[in-house]
Amino acid sequence: MQVTTATSDELTKYLDLTADQLKLTAANMANVDTPGYKTQGFDFEQELSEALHGGSGQPKVSDVDGLVARPDGNTVSLDRESLQLAKAQLQFRAGVELLKHQFSGIMSAIHADAK
């Protein structure tokens, strides 16, 4: 038996998108020394809005504009990616806590009959 609610479905989409952000940030960091590599990214808020309104949930990844390229053409900044990683980790933890709280409420409702 699978128990889901509209809120848990939305939180799942949020967590999936946050996990995509973490993977993308890790890929950017892994390519810090790859000549010609362009930092990849997506607009988290826009993608979340689309996912919550019936979108595919797959973010549209593109090159990040406005970054300074090194002489080898690489645009990865470890400072930027570290900040992005910290932000995505906090978002993921917040999402997990909200999902735990959601299911805790459901379990309390289930066990309320037993009391």
C-alpha cells in the first residue's frame, strides 16, 4: 500500500529537482579542469513551478551566461559551485524534513484510532 498526498507528491518533485541540482553542481565541479567546459545550470524556481503545474520534471539545462572564462575557455568557478552545492544541500534537507513531518502526521492519524 502506498500512501501519498498532494503535498507529499509536490515535496517529491521538489526533492527530485534538488537532487538534479546537486548532480549538475557535482558535474560542474568535476569538470573544473576540462578545457572549454561551460558551466551548466537551470533556473530552479522556474523548473519547480513547471514541475508543480504538470511539467515533465526534467530541468532544461543550459550554459550559464555571464561567467568569466579562463584562458582555456572553462567557465567553472569553484567558489560559485561550492555556494550552489551548499544551497542545494540545504534545500534537500529542508525538503526531507518537510516530507518526514508530512508522513509523521499521516502516521499519527492512522494510530489515532488505536488509542
